[in-house]
Amino acid sequence: MSQKDIVVRSKWDRLRYTLVFEALLLALFTPVLSYVFEKSPLETGSLAIVLSVKAMLVNYIYNYFFDRFDVKNGRIPTERSTKWRVIHATGFELILTCTSLPLFMWWLGISFWPALMMDISMVLFVLVFTFCYTLAYDKIFPLLQPGAETAAA
């Protein structure tokens, strides 16, 4: 299959992916952060929303370019191998860590090491969540590739 024949997700599909992803993470992390740091849910919820908006922007841009990278290399983005799903999720989390760590430190008034330990804990959870969520999303919302009907028949 040539690069120009591979169908990728539309901007609206990417938006749905991102909004559902972030909503699920907000629902999970707000109460946990509140408990762990003994802060009000309003304070940790506000931080979670700021991080979520930042992550949505990064998510949209990252996935756009990663899909283009897949296509350039003749891979169908929704049919990534386990290896490429791990690379995808790891790259995304590394970018988020670099951009989130200063926010954690400032917002929660904590030093580098506690912020880093908290971020690593969150990254490990989100890394697995991203892998599972993206796999499930690709199964629930598959993209039909040209010739797929013929090949399946």
C-alpha cells in the first residue's frame, strides 16, 4: 500500500479521541491528587484542568505528526504493532513530563524531587492508560483502508 493510499484520522476524530481521553484522566486524577497532596479538590482539579488543556494541545499535534511519520514509512496508524504503540505512548509521555514538571512544582509548592516522583508515578499510569486507550479506540473506531473490503472478502 502506498503512502497516498493510507487513510488517517480526521481532525474531528482526533478531537473526539483527545476529549474522551482527557475526560477519563481528569475523573481519575483529581481525587487522587487531592488525597495525596492534602489539597482541596478545587485546587487539584484546577491544576488537572490546566494540565489537561496543555496535554490536549500536545496530543493533537503529536498524533498528527506521528501519523504522518507512520504513513511516510508505509504503516497504517490504526494498525500499529505493539512495538510502535509502545514507542508512540512513550514519546508522548516524555513530552508531557518535560512540560508538566515545572507546573507541578509551582502549583503545588513542592521541590523538584517530590514533583519528579509524582510525575513518574503519573507517567507510568498514563503510559499504560495511553497504550490501552489507543488500542481500544482503534478497535471501536477503525478506519477502513482502501481495498480492505476486497481483501476481507
